[in-house]
Amino acid sequence: MKKVTIKDVAKDAGVSVGTVSKVINNKGYVGKETLVKVMASIDRLGYSVNANARSLKSSKSNKVAVLISDISNFYLMSIAKEMEKTIRALGYHMILLSHNDDEQLELASLQIILEQQVDALVIIPTGGNGEMIGLIKRKGIPVISIDRKVDDVVTDLIMDDHYYGSFETIKYLHLLGHRRIGVIYGHRQNSIGRERYQGAIDAIKQLNMDEDSTLIKEANFKEEQAYRSTMELLLSPKPPTAIYSCNNTMTKGVLKAVREQGLRVAKDVSIIAFGDKAQWELITPALSLMAQPVKRIGIEASILLKNRLEAHEEFAEKQIIIKPELVPGNSCQTITIRS
Amino acid sequence: MKKVTIKDVAKDAGVSVGTVSKVINNKGYVGKETLVKVMASIDRLGYSVNANARSLKSSKSNKVAVLISDISNFYLMSIAKEMEKTIRALGYHMILLSHNDDEQLELASLQIILEQQVDALVIIPTGGNGEMIGLIKRKGIPVISIDRKVDDVVTDLIMDDHYYGSFETIKYLHLLGHRRIGVIYGHRQNSIGRERYQGAIDAIKQLNMDEDSTLIKEANFKEEQAYRSTMELLLSPKPPTAIYSCNNTMTKGVLKAVREQGLRVAKDVSIIAFGDKAQWELITPALSLMAQPVKRIGIEASILLKNRLEAHEEFAEKQIIIKPELVPGNSCQTITIRS
DNA sequence: CTGAAAGCGCTTACAG
DNA sequence: CTGAAAGCGCTTACAG
């Protein structure tokens, strides 16, 4: 089937190209009769507008790029789903890319995004590539960052209060009587990792608990590493009475290790995690969570995106920090303190 | 920051536009010195090619559209992740859209896809919109369908053998001694729904089991409806000894209902599901599954996509049907048959 | 090895 | 209400 262009439609309908343009864009004056004729030709020929040509001319692409770390991450995709709804409702569509927390991949993706002339970028950044992201901003493309800060550049930002969440989680375990707490954290290379780590550490110090450094394990946000770290904790001579996992992916590894050791969650070891409620809904016993406000984040990001896309003038970057909420399940036990 | 085009680079480097084009595309003869000059200008000005203009000229967009039913569905996103890897490796990038199993939405998405001049379409179709999908094919865009057939049009197709999977699942329950089996199926509006339904029904008939129509419940592939249907089954005067759930989303509803009734999976009622292993990994007791071959599907789809994208001539549509495998967990109990 | 020129498919003032 | 024409930013033969 030969490619059919606006010219073909014009010829078929016996009008000019400009007139066809007016009908497909539904703007400018077009006579009723002409309209009908053109519509008929469009149908008959199976014409659809070439978005590339249109974008080139109008320098508006109607595309929003969403760049996230992992496409198969349930939490991130819940947010992406919210975004897609908004993006569509605003008359745009979504380009989805992922970077797997690899800065090189992120850079390559950002390059593509630049080339695609997108109208906005929503990103779960690695934290790096500040220069490139700065360039994108200077080109007039709004950048909305979710969950993490980009180093060395200010962007719109929506995230939960990682430090607060971690701090409160430890406080909660302390309240239940725990004094030896294992912490499985990601790393300290980006804001989310640093803040969740620091919140936990500060709470442990402030509450005068065992500052046993062997209880604090880095697991790079990976399930496999969290599994190994948890194993180490469980098999150590003086294991913790509770384990705090700083992220969803790592929590899988933690739970696997506990099960594999034949331990009962809560009874033998308390487990609490920073995470997404929906994702852990069917786990038994119900997981105690510092619950990420997925819905709120999605909504706030959508509002911000809408404002950016529709704003006639620029406005200062917004930083929206949302406090997560502790949702107790049945995975943490009260410990009687021997004095 | 003013938009910088190839012209600006040309002027800055003191060469022609054509020469700049050669260096950014890395083709044709360019003198060493010129090359260096141009590169420097590109860097200095922060130039990046306008993909819209490029596509317009070359009528190749380097875009692959992936249209799925639900962005936050873990199973689908696992496949999408595989696809993204391939797409990137082939030098393309991915546009992701979703249709929520709504034919109107699917049609709108297909329209966008057509306008975007994508080089290929990977789709989890609703089953409808055969006409539009036919049009897309006639425009020379390869269409690769996953998991479901498109009605009234032949496309490349990769799916598991839904009928076989359902049939074998019932056979397995029969083998364990179950004679009253509840079936929660999606609907019969598309191929996946019909085939999974029919496989179960045929097995029940063939094995001479209770053909009690009140045991067979339609739940529209929705968690909420599966929950209600399961409740009905559990509360009926003569409840089934086992329930077969035809899909991941519905399985959530089934499990919730069982728990809410205070019943123990396996001991009180056996549960088996058509589904994705990774998704149910942490559920206790381990769910018995007719396991979807996610990996295989992803790989086969990737290979097919690669062939379509790189083929110099057309070839006949491929239909790849993969047999799912029964993976017993601990969610089904052996029943002693009273005779 | 380099440049000038045509043209991809559209939109947008502008003239009528 | 309609059409002719310029031009968006590129690539691609072609000539030199």
C-alpha cells in the first residue's frame, strides 16, 4: 500500500493541501460541503497525518518522555500508569524508556529524548548526568523528577520524605522494644539511598541502641544481595531481633532468606520495610510497612506535569516532599526488655 | 536557550549543512580536520539532531510501538522489559501505550501509532479493531501480537497454548481426586478468554466430573469480580473442593476471598492458577501454577521483531504457540475419593 | 573530500 | 471560505 499523504487527499477531494490541513486540525474556516468531501477522501484513502512532519513544522511533538529505572518494577509502573493517564488526557502520548540504574544507559536515553523533541520529561533519575539534564532544561523542556534528586541541578521534584520515613521506622521498632536492629539499605550513591540510610542511622544513634556496624548491610537495591546480607544477619552469633529493609526489591530477598532459614516472620524475627502497600497485599503475615504514597506521588506529578505543559510562562521549580505513613501489619513483634 | 539546528553547526564550523549531516550520521567521506571541527561545534553548541526532521526525510522512525492492556501488570511488563532490551539493542526505542482492554482506547492508541510512523508494532490486543490493525499491516508496519489473537486478521502471533494449559490444569486436579472444581474465568470475548474457558470446560466434560454450571464463574479478568465470584463459590451449600483461576489478576481476588473466609489454602480448599511464576514467588503456601512461559514469550517475540525489522523482504506471518508447564506448589491437596 | 539543491509532509500567515 | 507559497530541519543523490 502506497503511502498516502495530505497531497493525495487534496487531489482526491479536489481541494488544496491547506484546506485539508484545516479539516484535520479542525481549525480555520472550512465550508460544510468541502468538509464532507475531505472527510470522505480521508476515509477512502485511509489517510493519517504524519506526526513527524507535523512536529517539524509546529515544533510541538505531543510527546512526553518517561524515563524510569526499571520497567518491571511494580511500584514504578504504578506511578507510570498514573502518568500515562494524565499524559493521554492532556492530548499527549508517552515514550517510555528505562535505564536500570546505569548512568551510561541513562545518558543514552536522555540523548534519544532530546532528539525526539519531547515536550516534557518525567524521570526517576539515577542521580547522575546532571550536566545532560541541565542541558535538557536549558532547551526549554520541563523536567519532573520523581523519588530521587538529580545531583548538581535543580528540577521539579516529587518524592517522599525518605529520611523521615526511615527515622520513624526505626523509632517504631524501638517502641516495640527492639534494641538490635538489622538494616538492609541500598547504597549511598544517590539521594534516595543516602536519605533512607541516614534516617535509620540517626535514629539508631539518637535512641542509644546497639550501634553494631555489622548489623548495617549495603545491598545495592538488589534482591540477590539483600538475600545474602539477610542470611549473614540471621546466621550471625548475635542476630538482630528485627530487620528493616529500605526498599521493595530488597524486601523480596529479605523474606526469601527468612523463609529459607525456616524462621517465622514476627515470631522469630520482626520484619519491616519501606515499600508499596499494593505490592505486599497478599503476603502473610501482613507486612508492616513505611508505606510509599504511590497515589499521592502519581497525582502530584500529574498536576505538576499539567501545569508545566500548559503554562504560558515559566515558574520556579517545585519541590514536593510527601511524608510516608507507617502501616503496621503483623510482621513485627513486641519484645519484652530484659533489664 | 535558542534552538540549535544543523545550520547553526554548519555556520559555526564553517562547512556546509551536508557535511555536518555526514558527520552526525557517520557516513560518506569527511576529512579528518573537518570532522574534528564539526564535532567541536556540535559539542560547543549542544546540538542534537531533530529526529522528526530526520524521520520525515528518511521515512524511518526508529520507533517501535508497544501497546499493552495494562501498564501496571507485572506479567505484561516482564514481557515489555524483554522487548525494550531488544528494541534498544536494535537501535530503536520504544513507545509504550496501554488500552486497559477498552476497544475505544485501543483504537485511539492505534491511531497515534499510525501517525507516529513507527517501524513496528508489538501488541497485546483486545481482540477487536481488526480493521484498523489490518490497515496498519497494509501500510507495511509489521504487527506482532502477543498472548491473544486479533479477530479477523492474521498477524504474527506468540502466545501460550491457553486451551492446553487449562485442560491440563483440570486434569491435574482430577488426578488429585477433585471432582467438584470451581472455575473462575475471564470472559469469552477474546481468544485468550475463550480458549482458557473452553479448555477447562472440555476437561470437566471429558473426565465426567460434576458439570454444575454454578461452579463456572465469569469474572471479566478483574480482581474485584473474581473476589465476589469466589465468595459465592465458598458460601454455596455445596462448595467446590478446588478452584482454578484463569489469570493472575483474578487470582488476587480469589486468594483474598479465601483468606477473608478464614479458610486455609490447600487444607480447606485447593487453589491453582494460570499465571506467572515470578509474581507469586513469595506467596505461602506456594501456589500451584500452570506457569506462563514469560521468558520464552519475550525471547520469541524479540527474535521475531528482529527478523521483521531487519528483513529485506516480507515473509509469511508466524504463529508460535508455546505450551505452558504445570508447576505444582503446595496449594492443592489430594482428596480421597469416597466410593 | 565538499557543497548546492531538491524534497520529505506538513502548518501557517497572507492574499484574494 | 479557499488556495499558493514559504519554510520547519534534515538527508541524499549529484556535481565538482
